[in-house]
Amino acid sequence: SSSTSWGETRDVPPHIAMGPSNSKAGTTSRECTVCFEERAPNMFVRPSAACKHALTVCVGCEQANIKAHITKGTPVITCSNAQCSKPLEFHDVERLLNDRAATNRYSEVMLRSVLQRDPEFLWCAHAGCGSGQQAVGEATFFCCVKCSGLTCTKHKVVFHSGLTCEQYDACQERVREQDQSAEYIRKNTKKCPNCETVFVKDDEQQCDVITCTSPKCGGKFKFCYRCVKQTFVCR
């Protein structure tokens, strides 16, 4: 069989269907419980041998369910039937998709899931690499076997050459403090529209008209603290 493009739905090849169809169906079309479209009986599939329920979900919806899980990186894919939710085996996914590229992507998802459970396995932090390896011992970084980039084993970021992990933590804390200060200034101060000197009004009862005393304005420019426009009248 030829493989399909990602997201494409097609008729069910003979090898996809598994188990007997609903005995009442005969040759009469019926509604899929996911997409609510009328489908021919041979468009309904049994996702897994563990599924003992009637065939209620069409192959297109089963394929869409599987591909959505693969796209999200979910290693455990379940039956689309709301009353079932049995997990699918790898051979079930392979049979239902009949798409080598999609099956290979699912293999990668499963591999990543297994590797992430290994406490000594770390992913390379360098953009576009996608490799990873075991970081054994007390080393503070590892050199990627694929791209040769260095990754910090503690922070799981591109290695901070010239800084110990403690110094890196201190730098990150200063960055956070600066970000918080910048956010406070953004929310609680206004700039003079004439010279951009920063003002803060501590007392909410204070008049909204601000007289800018910067060297450029020299106390001759007044602006409204609320609308930040030049004004001469208290509001």
C-alpha cells in the first residue's frame, strides 16, 4: 500500500479492519460517534484486540486521534471510543496509520518517553541538535556526540563557560530582579511627553498635573499624569 500524507484520510485497506463489524449494520451506512458523518460499514475499525465494544468510530477519526497524539508527543495513545479508552499497542498504531513516516515519528515519541525516565539521560541544549546522551559522574557539563556543543548538566542549558553553576544562579537572580524592576517602572511611572523624564506619583490624592523640572523643561512644562498630555489645568 502507498503511504498517505500527514493528516490525510482514505478508504480502509483490507488489513486495517480487525474483528467482526456490528451484526446489525449489514450494508447500511451508520454515523461515526466522533465526526457524526454517515460512513459505510467497512469504514469502521477495531483499534485494538483489547477493544470489545461495537465499532463506532470511523478509520478517519481513529487516524486523526493517533496523529494528534503523535503531534503532541504523547507516548500512550488510547482508543477513540469514549466508553473504552484502551491503550493501543505499537502494532495497532502501525496498522491503523499504514504510513511509514507517521509511524517513525511515533517511534521517536516512544523513544523520547523512555529516555526521559532515565535520570542520567540529558538532551543537548543547543538549538536544532535534537540529540542526547547519558551524563555520568559529577561533571558540570557534557559534550554532545552529535554537534559537539556543551550543555550544563545542572541547569540543562547551553553551558555557561566562565561561570560556575553558583555564579550562573546569581546572574539569573539579578536578571529576575531587573525584570521585576522594569515591570514595576512600566506599571507605576509615567514619562514626561516633552523630555521623557520618569515620574512616579506616590499619593493618589495628589493633583494629576505634573510640573516637569528636568533641565530641558525647566519647570515650564506641565502634563497630566493620567493621559500623559500637556495641560495647564488640574483635573
